[in-house]
Amino acid sequence: MTDDTPLAFWYAHERAARIYDGADEVHIEAVAKRILRGYGMGGR
């Protein structure tokens, strides 16, 4: 992939930014725990 076009540049850098934050599964699990906690069903 080349960074010659703005779209290619943004795509390449946004994909890398997702890795810094952690896997999607980790975020999904964190959100699910918060939702379940609101209903009194979450652990911890």
C-alpha cells in the first residue's frame, strides 16, 4: 500500500491505531460486563 493518496494514508494509519487500543473482543467483553452489571448480573 502506498501513502501517496490521502485515503491510503488514513486507512493505513487508522488500522494501526486499532491495534494500540487492544483487540475488539476485549472491548466487547468490557462493554458487556458494564451492561450486565447495570442489571445486577455482572461479576465483580
